[in-house]
Amino acid sequence: MLRKLLQYILDRLIYLLYQDSVILGNRPFFWCDLPVPVNYPQQSQTHPSILYLKQGWNGATHWLGTTPYPKAQVKYENPCIYYADVRNDSIPTQFVPIKNNPILEWPGGDCFNSDIELYFEDNVLYSIIREYDNKALSKKLKVQYSADGQSWSTPRLFFETRDPKQELLSPSIIRYNGKLRLYCLNGDAGISKRGHCTGIHILEGDDLKQSVFKEVAIGSFLNKDEVRIEPWPCLNTGRSCICFSVGGIISKKHFVHRWKRIWLYRKIIKTFLFIKSR
């Protein structure tokens, strides 16, 4: 009971400190309730990717992907899917897990999954996941797809690199000029590394079911040394690309442990990240 009370006080304090910031804008916010995945030791949801489908799809208006990370154990950092159905532009606060989470198991050994990205097109839901090999230092992007949100295809590799400057963090995808364009961030990730986002790699392909993606452009942040943020997540809105410093905060517990990052979150929006193409 005492722990819940302290958590509530911290929540209110954070809100009061930043209610006038460009992030909250003096607007109310809502916590999302996500069930703990089966056989996972505790709640710890990171790197959310959410889709809003106004007309609904397979009984839901919102589809959410996360990579749980309880106790910083990579064997649990696997893509999980949740859904919610709300109407009249309401805010979803209760999400339901699909029948079989995670949709992709831990690759094992020195490898781990991270950084889920959801995409919807032609009545198909796609899940992009990054796989990192600590031993080979390879980074892979894989994709799965589903016609109902419940059953998922086997993962397909569509891009791989061993370039140390190409981290493929926080992939974010849009359709642009007839192509699928994928933005991936570079830099050091993780609290222990104090975060340093350096730039973006841009990949393109024709479709997610068959195409192999290719690099088409590289960008670097002009104020990377000034801002010093962690490279996650990257959000695309039309032609704009916005990089946020907070790496996916959903559960209240996770938020409280990382509340100091709100300052970074606020700072990056005020200073912006300018991209210089190469």
C-alpha cells in the first residue's frame, strides 16, 4: 500500500513539473494497463509501437507492439502484440494480449531481439524487429505479417549489416513515393552508456513480404554533441522524422524508474534534431 502511495505521489509530481512543457501541453494523460506476458517474471514493457485504425481491424481500433525487458534480461525481450477497441476517439487504457505472445522467440546465445515497429497496409499487419548478435556484431531486420493479428508468419530477413556505424536502432517505416522507407537511428543505446544518438540510416524497399531493402541515404544530427540523447524511438509523421529520447514507457513502474528522462525528452523537443544529408 505504501509503495502504491509513493508511486502515485511521484506520478503527480512529474505531471506538475512538466504540465506546461511542450510534451504534455497542460493536457491530461492516461496510463495504459498491459497484462504481464505469460511466463514472464514481472511487468516491464519497452519500446512501444502503436497503430490507430479508425475504422477498426479484426475487432480492434488500436494495435500495440512492445518488447518486454524484465530485469534487463534479453531472453524476454521479444515482440508481443496487444489490442484495444475504443470508439468516438476515446483513449485506450486497457489492452488485451493476443493468444500467443511473444510472436517471435528469443534467438538464443549472444543474440537478442529489440525495437519493434508495427505497420499496416492492404489489410495486413506487419511487425518489424531488430536482431543483434553480440558476438558477430551483426544487426538484422526481420519482418512477420498477420491477416488477423493473432497468427503470425515465420520471420523473414530483409536487411543485415556488420557496419559498426550502422546500428539499425528504432526502425520506423512509412510509404514514400511508391516505396517503403525505413528510418533507423545510430549511436550508443542504454542507460549505462549515457546515450549518444548520432544520426540516421534510411533504407528503402518495394514491399515487406518479398523485397530486400537497400540503404539510400545517411543523415547526421548537427547538434548531436549538444543534446546527448539515447537513440530511441524514431517517429515518422508524413515527411517529418522526430526522434524522442525516451525509450518506450508504458507501465507506471517503468515510468517512475526513468522519470528523469522527461527532462531529456523536453530538451530534445525544444532544441530539435536537424539532419544533414550525405
